Amino acid sequence: MRDRVKRNNLLLPPLVFLLLFLPAGCFYDLNLEAPSALNINPKKYQRVIFFPIPDAYGHPGSGVTLYSFIRGFLKEKGYVLVNEEAVAAVLEEMKLTTLLLLSDPEALVKIAERLEAKLLIIATIPEYKIQKSYWGPETFQVWDHDGDDYLSLPAYHRGTSQVRVILRFFESETGSLIWVAEGGIRAPSANAEESGRKLAERLLRDLPSLPRSMVKPELK
């Protein structure tokens, strides 16, 4: 009998952990700002420059991952994208970065003229936080029916990630901002990249698609 009680006591903590603290599934908490109205006809604003996305501070590769996803999404929507190598070459030549362009409409106009584009898209990641799972110093008590006593177990805190993305569209003639979409998403810490993609997809969901007849290969 004692051996049985001992075995139950050994099994109880991991069972409590599995039942109470592991998530039943991946959770995603979206928080979206109301986007501004896109008062243009996208058909008349092709070609499109989509600038590289800067990595979030302390998270190398976060911008590259999101950039690839959004670029593919825009292609599926039928947008005619300027070749990314051509965009990178012009930025290097003009000694500009994506972040510098946010406050330099004249540079946007010059780049649009060089690459014969009518729409310019800039995406940024102002927030990218990951808190890993951890065992806290506080404890909670669980009743052990076999031992007729309480067990003190450490509290488990599930890790979370917090990602925020801003999408900005500029027209080419004056470099004016014509559309903004912004939002944040909270998810498990292991799903930061996936949640960033889910957020971007949600922000771009209402972006008008172009007729399939307009879809062309990437332009240089």
C-alpha cells in the first residue's frame, strides 16, 4: 500500500502540470487599429516597390521572415512588384534605409522615378517581445487524496510573444501617405514568427486583389 501511495505522489506533480498549465491549443489575441480608407484604384498604381523590413531590435531575421511572407501575399493579390535586388541597389546608392524613408517624402519620389513605380509600401515592426516559459518562486497547493495532505507545487508561467506591425502605403508623385494599417498580436512564445504572419495577413485581408490578367513576373 505504501509503495502505491509513493508512486501516486511521484506522478501527481507532472499530471497537475499537464492538466492545468499546458495550453489546450495555440492562442492568438489580435488587437487591430481601424485602418484608414484606401481611396485609390490599385489597378492604376502598378508597379509597386515593397521595401525591406528592418529586423526588430534584438531579434535578427524577424524582418526578413515577415518581408518574405508579405511579398508572397502581395504577389497572390496580383500586385506587380519591382525586383527586390533593384530596390536594394537603389537604397545602397542613395545611402538610404527603410526607416529613413519614413521621414523623407522627396527620397520616396526619387526612388519611385528611378524604378518607375507608382506605389511604395513600407512595413515596420515597432514591437517584438518574447517572454519564455518559467517556473516562478510562488507556489500553490494541491490536495493529495492518497496522502491525506496538501502538496506545494511551484507556479508555472507560460511564455508569450507580443508582435506589432505597421503597414504604410505611399503614392509616387508626392511621396504622400495614403493608407495605414496597424495591429498587434499576442501568442505563445514559440509562435512569434507564425503570429507575425497571421497579423500581417489580417492587416492585408481587405486589400483589393487585381484581375489575374494583370499578374506579371517580377519587374526589374
